Amino acid sequence: MNSSPQKILILGATSAIAQAIARKFAGPKVHFLLAARDEAKLDAVARDLIERTSCQTTNWIGDLSDTSQHADLLKKSKEKLGSIDLALLAYGMLPDQDNIKNDAQAVLDSLQTNFNSAAALLTRLGTIFEKQCSGTIAVITSVAADRGRKSIYIYGAAKAGLSAFTDGLRGRMLPFGVQVLNIKPGIIDTPMTAGLKKGLLASTTDKVAADVQTAIRKKQDILYTPRMWRLIMFIIRHIPEKIFKKLSI
């Protein structure tokens, strides 16, 4: 296989981080299957990639949080891409915790999008990659997965589950030569985080994309991006709980 992936499946292709990563890997020999639910936005993403690099794109329109649609997505991937060099799972939602913390159904809906459906889709992808014995599965989780914080614990709980699932999947894929990359972004300036106070720790999607490209090339297992978040989360994980539970973070 070429050292740079040429058959790329992007799940949640209209997200800001996914778009930046796609631009990093785009090229004349690359064929993307772009999956998202907003047809107009997805068409715009595809046009941008084609105009930049003359790559080939195929769009799949659907709701990735609906597991009943996964079979159709992967059937189209098989038809259009054949094998998959890189599968990037980048979809998700950042709920307003204050608005849903007392709404059990809204919490379940958030977990369905950010964990349950993602785990189901990764299970199907695991079977595909196990058979082809090559490629990379990259999953965007979050530094929020590293410890339950009262300001973001609903989102963090889903991402913690997804992070653990991704790390376990890596062990399953190891005998088959498949890389499984757990991507843990910190605070990134995107439309999804527009309502958050970002401060000096905020970074850009282009920085994340560059780090992801390097991590895939180096066959890394876990990526904190930007790198400073590895140290930040190490400190946060080691704050005694009797102190941590009182913090407004």
C-alpha cells in the first residue's frame, strides 16, 4: 500500500476538524467517501477538496447516529472504495449540559450520538479492517474523556467510553497490522465550541490536522493535540478527588 492513504472514508465529513484533516490528505490519486447528514454542506466540502487537489469524492447522506443506516454506508464504501486505507470517525455533538442535565432523554440522545452509534460503526469497521489486514482507523475522542468534570461530564462520559472502546479495538486489530489511532483534541476553535470560553489554550483545526497526519505516518496509538494537553490532562487526572470535585472546570 502507498505510504499515504488513497482510499479514505470520513465519517462526519462536515465537521471543522474532519475538513482540515481531509485537506491534509487530499491529492490527485485520493478517493474520498464523505459521510454526513447535511447535503448542502457536504457538497461544499466535496467541491472544495476537488478544486484544491483534483481528488475524487463520493458523498453519502445520512444520519450516522442511526445505526440502522450503517449497513448502507458500508455497502457504498465497498462499492466505491473497495478497500479502505484510512477511516476517520469525526462526528459528534457537544450538548449544552446546563440545558440537558435534568432531561434523561436528551442525555440518552447525546450518548447515542457520541458513543453508542460510534461503537457500533467501529465494530463493523473492525470486521472490515480485520479482513483486509491493513490500514488505519482514526477516532476523534477528546481530552474530556480523561476525567469526569462537572462542567462537561455528559459529553465527557460518552467520549470516555469511546476512548476506551478505541483503545480496546487497537488490541484486537494488532495481529492484523491495522493502526488504531485515538485522537484527543483539547480546546479547538470550531463552530461546535463557539459557545465555550477558550482562552489562551485554544488551538486551530489546521494544527490538529497536521498532528493527525504525523501521528498516522508514525503509527502512533494515542495523540493529544496540541501536545501540551498530554501534560495538562496528566495533572488533572492526578488531582485528589476531594479537591477536584470542588473545582469549576
